[in-house]
Amino acid sequence: MTDIEIRCATIDRIPELLAFWARAAEGRSISDDPDGVARLITRDPGALLVAERDGAVVGTVIAGYDGWRCHLYRLAVDPGQRRQGIATALLAAAEERFTALGGRRADAMVLLANERAQHAWKSAGYGPEKHWRRWVKPLVD
């Protein structure tokens, strides 16, 4: 997979990233808008990793680290390019980032209904923690 390059996202690519997520990502996040993505990139320029092939986005993962925990979100691969090692390369880059920052364990947001994603995460060494349940409270409407 030497034709895949992984880079950090930049502000100028936000429209392309949102379009990519619309076709390649499962579900939608409350932050899937230009302002939300811009805040992420501005606050932590190394968090949004983008896999490119010939300059086109073929995969993404958000590797957020708050100094306490390592969080993975928005792992997505172009539907026509799945099962080629792109997700594996993105997760390896994310894990390298976490290790360099002093992270000790990564967790991932995985939709319960997305069985294909669950298989991918499991094959990468991740698994659900039975004793945790995510609780959320929207801060905006």
C-alpha cells in the first residue's frame, strides 16, 4: 500500500471531507458541518488524519487526545476502496500519534448497527467494554 499517503487535514479541505463523510461514513455527527470540523482542525491540527490516493481522500480517522484518553472517531473508507488496508494504515497512524503523545489506551466510537465496522475494529484488536455505556447530553439544539 505504498500509494496511500496519510496527512493531517487542513482547513481548505473541509468541503471535500464533509462530502467524503456523506458518502463513506455511517451515520452523522452533530459536528459534521464546516464550523465543527474547523474547530477540530484549529484546536488540534494533528487529530484529523486523512488517507489519500492520487490526491483524493480515500479514508479518514479522528485521533483525539485530551491528555487523559485517546479517542477514535470517524473511521471511514471510500466504499469502492475497502478491504485494501486503508483503515489499518489510518489506525496505525492514529496509534503512533497517541503513543507519541503519551497515550496509554485508545477507545473507539462504533455504531451498534454497523456490523461491518465492528468486524474491522475487532480485526484491529479493539473490543467492546461490557461494563461501560456511553451517556450523552447535547449542548446545542
